[in-house]
Amino acid sequence: MSREFIPAAKPIIGDEERAAVDAVMASGMVVQGPQVAAFEEEFSSQVVAGVHCVAVNSGTSAQHLATLASKLESKAGGTPEVIVPSFTFAATGNSVAITGARPVFADIDPVTFTLDPESVEAAITDNTVAIEVVHLYGLPANMGAIMEIADRHGLAVFEDCAQAHGAAINGKPVGTFGAWGSFSFYPTKNMTTLEGGMVSTADAELARRVRLLRNQGMEKQYANELVGLNNRMTDVAAAVGRVQLKKLDEWTERRRANATALDAGLAAVPGVLTPAVPDGYRHVYHQYTIRLEGASGAERDAAQSALREEWQVGTGVYYPIPNHRLESLAPYAEGVELPNTELVARECLSLPVHPSLSQADLDRIVQAVAAVVKAGA
Ligand SMILES: Cc1ncc(COP(=O)(O)O)c(C=O)c1O
């Protein structure tokens, strides 16, 4: 039987976005201008409860510039250390390392996939200056415990919100807990500007420094105050972002409804662990990630192939190699052992959850996972 392939992700970019791009092109004002300013304001009020927002050209730039703007310095005089998860996209550790600070990898909770507070506490040294959480897959990290540890040790908290637009704990949005949050607008994210990113912060001075850093250290033209870069967002990208922002809430509700349907279908499948959401946490399901309990990496990869070949269901593995074992970041991780990270890297599999799925798609995904897991058992 020929079936249409269900992709793991499907960016939705339509006529309204095209019209917005055309209008900016016709205006002649294409780089950082009025669209960027309006996008910052709208993102601020819709997503991060009105705190300052600074738009840049990628999620990586957002966390890079915010880290630079944080002026990390260890009171003990050594290289400043930022505790990060290893189970994330490499941008998290990269954006720390590229500033000259040291990413220190901590383990995750294997149920929520986010930083394990106990592992974070064990990684603190005299040179630790900050903890950077990742709200992975769209689920907020355990901010109650993380903020308590940070307060007790006098550490800053940074939030990688690249996958978590609109996620919240008891109504408080991610990107408003720590010193700053960074968002990504890469095409597969919950909303896109093609490439793009945003820094959120309640600290006006930090926001100002990020604005300077994204534009050669200039606020007033040619009166450069500090050494900066060019990480500006274009007005074309911002115009796309403004259209997407209007649809974000509806898309998020569809992701959440799709997740509920997958939960219901997969709950009774032996060997499949569905995502857990702590009480009061709003998960925005950038990914719907299951664990194939007890699978080796090769078994998980075989399940992924079978889903694609036999059922035409696309899936993703985020992430097969934990950051502390990447050639690039391993030099920061000598002797580091992260058993939960290793376990989840072997067992994780992200199923389609994007807003374009039909009921028939959801039914096929459930049926396919159940059949593939049973065949592999
Ligand atoms: C967890 C995480 N952090 C950071 C980034 C970096 O964002 P970008 O690709 O927009 O630079 C991503 C995006 O892929 C991500 O998933």
C-alpha cells in the first residue's frame, strides 16, 4: 500500500508570510529596522510577559551575545564555569566555550530529559558562575530546584529556550526565570523567522549590552562603545516572525492536542515510555520524545528505520551523541560520567507532533510504533 510519508517536522510558511516579505522588500528598509522593533515588542508581550527582548540572527547568537553581555568572572580567579546539560544541541555548550568560559556538563533526569538538580549541585566548584538550563523538547526544566540551588550558591541562571516558545510553569513563562533566556526561530522550531533568535531579559542594562553587541557596539552610528559583532536580524526575517507569532498559540494548542492523542495511544504499549509532564508545567511539544525502554542505540536506530521504511513515518533522534562526547566539547569533559544522559541518548526517539498532522496520521504513528516495538521485543 502506498502511503504518504509523515515527516518528523513540517515548517508552515504560507501566503501571509510571503506577502509580509514582499512588503518589506518593496519598502527598501530590509535590515534591522521597524519590523525588528515591532517583532521585539510583540514577542515580549505575547511570549515573555513583557520583559525586554532583543532580536538577533540565530538562537546561537542569542545565547552567545547574552553570555558575553553577562561578563562572566569567577570570584576565585579561575576560568569561569557554566553548568550545562550534555543532552542538548551543541549550541548550548558552544555558546559558553566560545566566550572563553568553561562548559561543565551535568546529568539529566531521565524522565523529564532536563537538568537533574542533584547532578548540578555536585558539579559546582569555586569557579562556577552560572547554571544554563535547557527547556528541552518544549518542557520547562525544574526551575524551582534550579533557582533554589542558584540562590544558595550565588549563581546566575541562564535559560536556553530554543525549543520552548510559550512553555511555562504555573503560568510563568520560560525566559523569565533567570538572568536571560534565548529563543531560536530556525525553520523546524515552533515558530520561525527562517533563521533568527531572541534574547529575553528583565535587566535593562543587559538588554542594552546585547543590543550593542549585535551591532558592532554601536547605539549611535559610528560612536562604537564596545567591541561587538554583526548579529542583526533582518526586517525580512522579523516580518515573517510577526506573522508566525500570530499563529503560535493556535499551533501550540495543536501540538499539545496531538501529544495528548499520542499519549493515549501509546500509554499501553509495553516498552514505550511516553513524555512525563510535572504538575503545573506547560509543555509546548517542540518534540514528542519517547524512550524505547532497554533499547541499545542500534535497536533504536533499527526501530527508526522500520518506522520510515515500513510505515512511512519520519522520526528524529535528538541527540544520539551527548555533548560531553563530541570531539568539539569532549576536551571540557575529561572524566565526566553521565549515566542518565547515556541511557536516554540510546533510547530516545522523537515522533511527529507538528500542527499539520491529521487524525489518520496520529493513528498511523501509534499503530506503527506499537508494531515496530512488538516486532523488536
Ligand atoms: C536546544 C537548542 N539550543 C540552541 C539552538 C540554536 O539555535 P539556532 O539553530 O537558531 O542557532 C537550538 C536550535 O537548533 C537548540 O535546539
